[in-house]
Amino acid sequence: MKLLKWIALTMLVVMFGACTVRQVQESQPMDKDAKWVVLPVVNLAEVPMAGENIETMLDSILRIRGVANLQRQTGVTPSKSGLLLDDRQRYELAFKNAVQEQAQYGITGAVHEWRYKTGLDGEPAVGLTLQVVGLPSGQVLWTASGAKTGWGFSNVSGTAEKLVMQLLKGLTLQ
């Protein structure tokens, strides 16, 4: 009976340990009362709009953590289409607008994976990198990277939100 309990406990530890991988940089505390901007998140995944989904999550989670003076810069341009499709151009335009609006911090990143794994269970898998940049210098002040898989009954956006929350726990706000 003890052997069975030990095997079950070992399996749980292995399963939970394999679900999330995170690397978070330690940094100086950042002022949550400063002007913050959510900059475009680059989508390196195969699924359209994964970056925009992370931007929305960043907006929500930072507000929950007490960042009240927060805006989103989406990279909208007054062109005919109204939206730049190239992530680099979107980022540059949003960064320029954030500097003009005298924001102090910008948060951005990249989505590396946003999908359901193949197989019987089809677990959701998400991988991303987040960065806080100082404005107007563009210097990276904090960075975190992680990957997370959910269970077969989970969805990708829920798995992504859990990962974003875990990564942002490493961002010290005061």
C-alpha cells in the first residue's frame, strides 16, 4: 500500500512539474502609479491574433495588479486599411505614440506557441515571452519567458491566462 501511494505521489509531482517552464528576471520595483502602455505583442505562432489575445490579458491582469494609468497602443494607422499587418511596423508606431504620450513603461512580448497538441487528449500549449521596456529609451527593464500545457479539458486562452499571471508575479510593482 505504501508503494502504491509513493508511486501515485511521484506521478503527480512529475505531471505538475512538466506542465510549466518559466524563466523570470529579477528587477527593481516599478511604479504602478506611472503611465503604462500595452504595446503590440508579436505573434510568432501559427494562429492569427494570438498576440492580440495576450495584449488583452496583459491589460486586464495589470489593472487587477493595481496599474490604473494604463493604455493600449495597437499600432493603428490612418491608412486605408486602418491596421498595419506587419508586427514590427505596428510595434514601432505604437512605441512612437507611447513616447509622445509620455508613458514611462511599455509592456510587450512575443507569442511563440498557441495551439492544441495532437493526440487523444489535445492538450492546449502556450509559449510566450514578456518584456517591460522603459520609455523613451526602449531599454528592457524586465523580462520573463515561459511555456505551459493544460489538461485535455482545458482551453488555450485559459492556459495562456494562467501563464501570463504566473509570469507577471515576477514583476515587482510598488
